[in-house]
Amino acid sequence: MCGIVGLHLRDPALYPRLGRLLTTMLDGVAERGPDSAGVAVYGDRARCPAGHAAVSVLDLDRPPRALADAVSTYLRGGRDVVARTAADTTVLTAPVEPGVLAEAVRAVAPGALVVGTGRDLVVYKGVGRPADLAGADALADATGWQGLAHTRMATESAVTASGCHPFSVGADQCLVHNGSFANHATIRRELRREGVVFDSENDSEVGARFVAARLAAGEDLEKALRSLAERFDGFYTLLVTSADGFAVVRDAIACKPAIVAETDGWVAMASEFRALAELPGIDDARMYEPAPGRVYAWRRW
């Protein structure tokens, strides 16, 4: 019963409106998952400046400023590390590679959980009503070219910020999921044998780790989701985003709801139509339900 929304902007004139549009979409699915929520924004240079990496972190054992100072010291100083907190999430930015910043966070705060990394991506997660998360991270003020949000009704793991979607386990990658994977334990064991480390018992994280592994192996986003659809059993709708674009897939019998709308200015996906109803030009949009088992993908360029 979780809710998913995603918005991929084709028209740069709409970039300043990304957050407000995404907030309205999130409001439209909030009743589908009132216990927790997560948001990802691509391309907001106020949140992640050009030439910087962003790392989103949960479960801090110290004030954010102290973490930023410790990370700067670990990076041998001279690095402008900035920390900002919204709801349960602290976002650190620095002019280094995403992997370097994430490694520094894990080294100085081993009890903290990294839940998002990238040069174009900022992730926020929190327990409670979706509207509260959107307000805490000032989502309506976000700018950028792509965003997604998820409202959760927990079925496979506890109601915690770490169990919230999106699952971002590769740089600039996110996955949100409505449904359940029947064979997630089997695939988790296979991935662990390959050296993959998991942060939660959530079945959705297995899907995210699988997709990240396929992307790392050289598959593009569309091919990686085709691989997932061939390998995973269950009932699901998935929305996956990357620095290259946006993709959607449903299970072979399309058990979970999804609707896509497209115009020249944007592509949007949601669990129900009312989340799309206020988008600009919706009256002229091409709307359809994604076909069972088919991957739909849209590239940024």
C-alpha cells in the first residue's frame, strides 16, 4: 500500500518549480503510507553545489557540526565540509568525490548509516507523516531536474528512518518500491556471497543492491531493470532513478498500481492519478498504465 511519485523534467524552465511540484505529488499519495517517507532531489545546487559531493546520513551520535569538523580533519583539512540537518537526515557536502566523502563519514562515525551519495543527488528520510518530512527539508523550495518521493506502510521491516525509501546504494542512484519480493532472502544470500553488504532487512534494499550491481557490471538502467524483472518474484511497482534518467517497471501481472503521464515538458509517475492532477499541462498529457513486465525508461539527454 506504499505510495510512489516521481518527476523527470524535460523543460529547464520548470527546474525552479521541481520542489513545489513534487510536494504536491507527495501530498496526493500520503494516505498510502502514513508511517514514514523519503525524498530524493537531483540537481539542486543550493543543496549540493557544483563540483561537490553530497552524503546523506542517519543515526548520528554527535552534532552535525562536530561530524563535519571530524570529516574535514579526516580529509586532512582544507576541505569545506558543510552539514545540514532535516528531520532524521543530515546531509554533508564537500568538494571531493562521493566515494571519498562517504568513506570519511564511515571512518569517523562508524555507527552512522549512509543512505545516499552522489554529485547530483540529495536524499532525505524520516519517520512520521510525509508532510512533516517535506516541511522539515523545505522540499517546496527545491530546484533541479528530477525528483522522487515515497510514503511507506511497513510490511517487511520496522518503522525506522533506515527502513524508509528511497534506497540509494550507488552514487546518484535511487530505488523506491511498492509491493514485496517473495525471493528476496535467496537473492540477498547470493549478493552477500559476492561481497555485497546490506544495511537493513528490508526486501526493497535487495532490489536496490541488485540494480546497483547490474549497473556496476556495465548494464544501463533499462537493462538492469529487465534483469531484475527476470530474477525477482513477487508483486511490485518500482521506480529507479540515476544521473542518466528515470525508469519504471511493474511485475508480470501488474498487481500494484501505477500511472504515467508525459508532456513535452516532463514525465511523471505515481501510484494514483490524483498525485498528477496539478501538474502543469496535465490536461494535454499522454497518460497510461505501464504494461506488466515491461521496462519504461527516459534519459536525461
